[in-house]
Amino acid sequence: MISTNTAEDKTSFSLSSVQLGTHMSGETFRTSVAIKLGADVCQPRRCPCGEAVSAKGLHGLACKLSRERISRHDAPNNDMLQALRTVDVPCIRELFGCSRSDCKRPNGQTLV
């Protein structure tokens, strides 16, 4: 199999370091590997948002109630915002929860 050399491939070779923020707990690692292999990770159930959760557990990756995912995605946006402000580039963050016509949230995208 030929590697496509994508960012996803490169994360397999990253160092596990608490200081770098790349350390995963045992449960996180187990779940990540199970999802990658297509194995079951949980019991089928109903999510609090009302959607069905299959044994594969993929619903939590896109659930609108998954706050942890949003905070992980906000961290790089905050870093980018700070970097831009450091070099005096005018930028703003959209307010959390701004509604759009397509019913999607911008999740704090940095605008330049």
C-alpha cells in the first residue's frame, strides 16, 4: 500500500508528550485505534441529542452536544488569533454560536 503522506498519516509518528499536548490517555488511545480499525467501541444507544448511536461510536465525533471536540478545535484558533495580533495583523473572532443561514455554527473561526 502506498502512503498518501497526509497530515493524518503524520500524526501516527508524533511524539507522545504531555508538554507538547500530544499525550493520549489509555482510553483515548484504545477508542482511536478501535475507530480506525472499524471495531465496536460502545453499546448501541440513544444520544441525549436524540440521534441513534451505533456500536461503532462515530456519532460522538459530530454530535452537536460534543463540547470537548469544540474546545479542542478552539485551541488552535486561539493560538492563531494570538499570533496574528502579535504581528499587528487586524483580526477578530466571530462570536460563539452565531447563526448562519445554513444552520451551522462557525465555531470561532478567525477572520483576517
